[in-house]
Amino acid sequence: LTNAERRIPVQYAKRVVGRKMYGGQASYIPIKVNMTGVMPIIFASTLCSLPGLIFRFINLSAADHPALYAFFSAFNYNSVLYLIVYVLLIVAFNYFYVAIQYNPVDIANQLRKNNGTIPGIRPGKPTSDFITKTLSKITLIGAIFLAIVAGLPIILGNITGTSIQLGGTSLLIVVGVALETGRSLEGYMTARHHKGFLE
């Protein structure tokens, strides 16, 4: 899922300039399923750890302040409320990050400027709406993937009663670095005309 992408097909119109013909080729717009990487998990874990950090600083006793003690205890790393808030924040930050990073209106305008169209979709606002709808679906799949990867160690830790130190963030970073290293080695060996690294 780290490398998975949805490819939106694009067809460019043919145009004649002088004696040469330009365009006419088919291409695609790649939309990655997990285009945010680990950023939503990092933001969500930072926000969810704030109540626990405040609780450790003010050092409340259960007898003196029962309401505050109950509130801060509910945000324990192993609690169900922590898991629910954590998953919801991951989904929210994933959509927020994609909304900042990806602009469907700009993509639709660039396609129109370069005489490109998505087959079956009219240029302009319908293209922008189609890209927004597709992006929303892909982002939901990516957010669910991130929520599962981040929430599974907490769930397994609660079920088994053991502390699992390898979190979802660490796992995604390790996988991302391994894939990027493989890609870099493959590119280096191809540029030097060596046999492929993964063959």
C-alpha cells in the first residue's frame, strides 16, 4: 500500500504546429493511496500524548481532584478513548494534509491548458469534480490503512497484556526507507548499465 496508486487516464489532443504534429499521446495522473506518509500518525500521536504530559507535570491525586484525575486517566495510552481519538485524528489529519498538498482545480486547469482530457469527463469543473471525488475515495483508503497500522499495536497490547514497542510509525518509516533504498539502487545500476538489482 505504500507504493499503491490510482492512475487517472489522460488523453492529449493532436495539434499541428507548422509541419510538425504534437500531442495525441495517452498518459495518466498518478494519485498515491498513502501520499501523506507518516505525517498524520505523528500529528495525531503528538496531540493524543498532550493530556498525559500535562497530567505528569501537574501530578494530581485521585482524592483531591477526582474529576480531573478521571479525565486525564481516560487519555492513558492503553485506554479505548485514546484509541478512538487517535484513529479519528489520523483520518482527519490525512484529509487535511491531502487537501493542502493536492489541488484538483489547478490540475483541471493545467489539463485544459495542455489540451488534455480525462476520457468521458468534460474539461473544466466536471474534471475538477471527478478528481476531487477520486481523491476523496483514495484518501479514505489511505487513512484507514494508516489507522490500522497505527492502532493495531495498541489493540494487540491491550489483548495480550504486553507492551509492543514497535509502533505503526516505526514500521512505516522502515518500509518507506527500504523501498526508497531499493529504488535508488535500481536507478543507480540502470544508469551505469548494470544488470537490475532486483532481478
